[in-house]
Amino acid sequence: MLLALLSALLIACEEKTKPPISMGLGSDIPGQESWNANITFTDSGKVTGIVHAGHISMYPERKYTILDSNITVDFYDENERHTSTLTAKHGRVNDLTNDFEAHGNVVVVSDSGSTLKTDNLFWTNARRKIHTPDYVEIASAKEKLQGHGFESDQDLRHYIIFRVTGQAKTNE
């Protein structure tokens, strides 16, 4: 009887670990979420961009952040002067490179007076350039151009449209 009692006590005191609960979603669950949030990007302590989004989901395992519910990005130059504003329905940030992509009714309005419209736009942080292989429309006081394929600096002063159509005013 004593042996049975000791055995029962030892079994009762044994530490049992429960198997982890898995919902089958794994890395599809964000590590962090924010609503009506702002993200400030800096380089060497200087502000390079400020992102405003209705909803932000960070996925640390996948090293990216999803921005949705209408986003606005304000870009700044190396002297922290505002250069342009981008709006889009949703976007994504590569958390390793700070490269950014915007999708859905993308509009960029530069402080120099140019407006760019496209469906998808990409920002390469290392080169500080925006680009897209898609159809674009760009308008300024001097020209209205359309085409497929685009690359520019962030303030839309020096841009290239690769397959261009459109109208431009000349001095003649």
C-alpha cells in the first residue's frame, strides 16, 4: 500500500508540458499591429520620410510591414525639407532595406508642382529613387506625359519615362 501511495505521489508531482497550441497560421500572424499610426524613417538622425496609415501590421519573421487603410508618405531631402507626398490604398515596407512599395491609386505630388499617377510605385531606399514598370501619367505646368516604365528622384524633378506618349510645351 505504501508503494502504491508513493507511486501515486511521484506521478502526481511529475511536471508535464503541454504541447504548443498551433492555429496553423504561423508567420501569417503579425507580431505587432497599430491603427491610425505614423512611422518615421531616418538616416543618420535626419528624417527621410513619415508614413501615415490607417492600419499597420508588422511581420518580424518575414521582415516586412504591411500598410493599409489608405496611406500617406511625406518625403524629405537630405536637409530635412519636405519634397513630396505620396498617397495610395496600401503598401509594404521591407524591414531590412526600408524599400517601400505602394499599390492602388498611387498619386505623388511634388512640392515643385509635378503630379504622378500610377497603380504601383516602388521606392528603393539605397538609391533614393522611385520607379515602376507600369503605366504612368505625369503632369506639370509645362507637360503632360504618359507611358510605361518610370524612374525618378523623390521630388519628381529628374525623371525618365521609358515608353512615352503625351504632350509637352516648347518655347517655340
